[in-house]
Amino acid sequence: MSTDICIHAWPGSYYLEPEKRWIPGKLTLTSLSLSFTADKTGDNLVNFPLSSIIEVKKEASHFIFSSLTILEKNHTKHWFSALQPNRNVVFSIIEHFWRELLLSQPGAAAGVASSPMTKGKELTYLVACSQKRLEDAAKVLHHQGEQIDGIARDLDKMGSDLDVADRLLTELESPAWWPFSSKFWKTPEMRPREDASTASSKVSGKEGLLLQVAAIISQKAESQVKAGKFTILVSGLEIHDCNSLLMHRFERGDVDDIKVHSPYEISVRQRFIGKPDIAYRLISAKMPQVIPILEMQFSKKIEMLEGASMLQTVQKGDSVWQAAPGLMCCAMPGQPTSENQEGALQASALLISEGDTQELRQILQKLKGLALDTETELERQEEALDGITSAVDHTILTIDKDNRRMRKLT
């Protein structure tokens, strides 16, 4: 299966029960299966789907070796030992993908479809994915608009404060003998300032949660990992442990680079001068859903490494390309066709039901509405940014003028 992509491979040993001996080799985890290949012969000693696993445990063999055991539904028990970098890392990653796969897609994990997916269902799935991506982009854009509105409000307050400063400076500049020095100018109304945290919360609005996924987290040493959660917010990124305690928060502007090592593994780094960088490495079964959102938020800071070349395959799958030939045939009715081709066309037409067509129509209407709303919001933000630019220029000139006036007073 093309979507069965290698996630990780660890050197280790497998206990071969018929021969009563340990065989050195490599334990390989893919998105759907687990296998072990012997080093010397290259034989594939075991290969079974993750969905057939009923238990993953850390045990000690009768040879006093710390081992990882995996029990299948047919009660076959597999022993793995001498795993590198260590048993805990291998156990955490395998258990994570096993549980996530069983919880999210039990049918897909087994690799057996109860009924073949029709072209109508494939199209509906693709369009629904596009709708989800556009909705995520709309959330980011909406929060960006809130931040721009907050900046505009702060600039308005700054302008009011500068007006007050101008009146006070004018009063100070008037001669001491001027009888109306304290009466001619209106006393500015002193309004209580908002608390900084309150103002900040009003500007930032809600956190804007985009996605939260379970993940295996490591920081400096890859030999030390822990289970936790990776949260993608409009305002930044958060990493929590398994008890939902915050380990670290990356503000959106603090992220210096994100490297995509594979469709299931990324690293996030914040650089510092004069002290060590803060970097986290995250592995998750849901990472293919996370990476497109990170691409939207950090388009200039994200880097796809060589191991991430299969990401598009993970996201799209083979169903897209399987559906394409039938769709191309349906799109060219004017070409002469044989009786077999006509029969194939009729069969393809039957696969797209009226219900699928209606569902596609509804999703496309939503997509159209989202696109129009996004265009309107972009135009509004563009106008707001023009206003902010003018306000900033005016504020800078006013501050420079007031600074010169204050120097004359001193």
C-alpha cells in the first residue's frame, strides 16, 4: 500500500522461537504495520499490521534482557531486545501509533474496506478536505484581522495621549506673566488607563485553537521521550505533557525554523544569542494534518527535508489518482468510444450517485461563501493597514516635534 510509509527504524534483536536464539536486525515501524528484518540474511522475520496488535508491553526475558513484547490477536507473542537508542523510546512511539490508528481509523488500519469507495465519495472527501483547509486559513485571517484592529485602537489612544501632551506643552511654553496660562487651555480629562493584561486580552481575543494532537516529544536527547500534546494556536505553538501541563510555548514571532523530517515528524526551534537554542522534536500519527496548517502560519520558516517527500501521498492517498481516469473519460463525451468504453462510462456514471452530487453541491456552495468572505476580509485588512501606516507616520512626526519642544523647555 503506497500510504504505508516508514516512520522509524531501530537496530535491535528478535527472539526466533523455532531456533531458540536472538537474531540481530532492524525493527521497522510504518504507518500501518510493524516488521523485523535480519541483518545477515535480509529475511523479513515478522510483518504484521498494527491493527492486529492487542498489547504492547515492556518486559524482561528469562535471559535477564530488558525487552519489548508485542502480542497479536492470534496470541502470537513477539520479543524484541537490545533496541537503540533504548527500549522506552521504541515503546512510546510504537504504542502511540498503534493507539492513534485504532482510535481514529480502525477499518483503514486493518487495510480492509467493507465496501469500495465510489468516485463520488472520493470527490466528496477531496472537496471536504479543501473546505477544512480553507476554514483553517479563515481562522488565521480572522485572528490577524483582530490584531490589526487592536493595533488601530492602540494608535488612536496614542494619538489622544499626544493631543494631551501637545496641550500641556503649549501651556508650559506660555509666558509666566500670561494671566490665562492655567485657564485658557482646557484641562484634559484624565481617564483611567486599562490594565495592560486586560488590553492585551482584548487585542488578542481568543487563543484561536486550530488543532491539538497527541505527540511523542523529545527535546535535546532523542533517547529521552515523553508522551504529550502539540497544540497549534493562531497566536503560536504550545507543547504540553501527558498531564496537560505546559512544557513550552512558542509565540508566533519566536519560532525561527520548523523542519519537517518526515510526514510524521517535525522539529521546532527558537534561536538565542549567548545561550542555547530551545528546540523540540515531535512525532505524531496526526502530523500530516498539522503540517499544512504550519505551512500557512510559518510559510517562510518551514523547511521540507528529504524524508518529507512522501507527505503529499499521505495527505491525498491513491484515491485521487484512481478517480482521475474515470473523470477524464466523463469530461470528453465527444470522442468516439468502443462498446467496452461506453460500458465503462456508464458504470462510472452510476458510481456518482445523486446523493453524492447534492453533497458536493453543498460543499462547493460553502467553499464559494468562504472564498468571498476571505476576499472581503483581505480588502478590509488592506484598507486598515493603509490607515495604520498613515497613523504611524503622523505619530512619528508628532513625537519628533514634541521632543524638540521639550528640549527647548529644558
